Amino acid sequence: MTEVLRRQYLEFLEEFKDDTEVIKVICGVRRCGKSTLMLQYVDLLIRSGVSEGDIVYMNLESMEFDDLKDGTDLKVHLRGRMGPGRTYILLDEIQKVNGWETVVNALTIDFDADVYITGSNAHLLSTELTTYLTGRYVSINMLPLSFIEYAELHKGRAEDKYELFERYLKYGAFPGVDPFESERKIQVRLNDLYSSIVYKDVMSRGMVRDASELERVIRFMMFNIGNPLSSNKIANTLGGVHRNTVEGYLRLLEESCIMYRADRYDIRSTALSPSPKYYSVDTGLRNAPLKYTDEDYVRILENIVYLELIRRGCKVYVGRHGDSEVDFAVKTSGGFEYYQVTYSMKDDRVKERELKPLRSIRDSYPKTVISTDEMKADFEGGIKHVHKIDILMGRP
């Protein structure tokens, strides 16, 4: 495989280029492409006229930097690489160095430095970084490949867009997983990736002692993507796991960017309700510990739509309106958008079930049903009907 330009994230970095007042922070699950992004940005800097000697890129997971044990070591190393003018510093997987927060802060104060950092968990933004750099950093959450990026990376390898989407749905979108390898190789790669993330970014960082208990919770969460869940429900269903322990696991899974929480939003009262829904950062990662079946199709499609919506920078809720539920109520700069996700609208009963919640919402914001149907006809009341691939390709 070649690589695909991560344009959305490159545009974010480029927008803040030379703004030395702010640290640029990229968070994201392990192996979603952060290191490749940093190298792509280095190429962009060079093409824009920046001298290679003024760029410092360090992948702190590399053996090259094993001798950097703490912030003091990192500070000494960087001091020796600073030029007389502006230096562009890109520190990849910064959480590997204890005490990195003080170093990053000092760079912006003591030098003419344009600083970029990445990390494999959202814990970056809940550490002392927020204390040291209040109002002086910007962050973006990086996800595995969008379907547009995936289609670009694998252009010409599938018979058509439908085959490509089925591979996207089943095997996920981590750049390092080739969906055209043998089934055995794909499963080995996904299982290795799953184990690496769980044991390095959840168990190790969270100092989890009971691996089997954590594994039970993760499998339960992955199986129940798109279902309303609470820590009490999870603890009671699994049995033998205390509610407080479940809450700790959920926090770790969110901080490690493995699971994303969609709170339930009452459209009429604008209040948040209990029992949020959870979605996996990647459908291949979700399918790794489970046996994928066709019965999972709609919930995985819903997961993919959720990721696409947050990829667009929106705040995504599960919508409640009286006794009805809307799959996604999406807060945008212009108000809200509402989405229902289903397999097909050809059955009249299914059609009525999916349209009823949207009809009950009386505001004038856009309302859309996403399905696998090819038919383009919209529904009464201005409710749009969009094919699953069209919504992922940015075609409304």
C-alpha cells in the first residue's frame, strides 16, 4: 500500500503554522496515522521553504530516543538542536517522556519555536498541560481513515464502491491494515492491533490488575455499540464487576480514544439524560474480539456514521423527543441536524418507525434518513433520504 494525504489534519496544522503562541496538539488512538501525518507535515514545511535544518522531528517511541528518560533529558536534547531563528519542533507520542509538559511550555517561552505534539490518548489534555498552557494550545482528535481517504488509498483495488464499503465496514480503517490481504492476515493484524492498544494504552497506563475483567467489559462494550448503557447496567449484566470499577474502565477507554460516548440529549428541554451510547473508534477494532455476523450490520453502519459526523467537527448526541429517539442530533454552527440510520426503508413498517421521530421534531433544521437503499426519493416534510456511501463521500 502507498499512503494517503490526511488533508483534514494537514489543513489544521497549516492553519496554525508560525503561530508560536499556541501548541498544536493531535490526539488519537494508537496507529491511526499520527506519525505519518507528522512526516507529511514535515514535507509540507520543506515545500513551503522551511530549511530541513530548522525542523526537529522526534518519534519518541523509536529506539533512537530510548535514552530520553524524562523531561530533563528531553530538554537537554532539544536545546542542542535549536537554531538561531525559528525552529519547527514535532514531538510524536510525547506521553512516552515523563515530565514533558514543562519542556513543551519552556519551548514556547525560551525559544522561537513552533511546536507540534501528538499522543495516543486524550489524557494529554487532562494533565498539567492544561495548567501550564491554559488558552495557549489548540487540539484536534485524529481518527482512522475516513471513507473518502480509504477510497483514495485503495483506488482501483475493488470491483466497485459497494465491495470497498463492505471491506471498510468489516475490517475498519486503520492505515496499516490492508483489507485486500488474506482473511487470516487481516485478522492477525487486527488482533495484534487490538492487543497493543488494550495492553499498552489501557492496562499499562491505568495500572489495571485484572486483565480478564477488563477484557469482559471491553467485549461487552464492543458488542453493544449503539445501545444505551450505564455503569450500573454493565456491572449488573456482567456480574462480579463493581460499578465503580466499570466507571474507571469506561474512563480509560475514552481517554485511550478507543470508545467514544454520545450523550442523550432531550431536544425539547435541551437537557442531557442518563444512559449514553458508546461507539468504537474503528469498526475493525470492534470486530477483532468478536465474531462478526450480518446481524451486526446496522449497528456497525451506525458506528461508521457517528465517526463521520464527529470527523466533521460536530458535537454528536443521541436525540430524545418525548417517547421517540433520533439516532443522532448533531450540533452545528448553524443549529442542529438530525439523522436516522437504518438498513432499508422499503418496508412500510420500518419506514414509519424511522420517520416518526423525525416528524415529531417541529423545528426547521435538516432531517435525514441514511440507509442502504439506492432510491433517491425524499420523504414528506423535507426529510431527505441518503445512501450510506453518499453521506460518507460528502454528498447530501
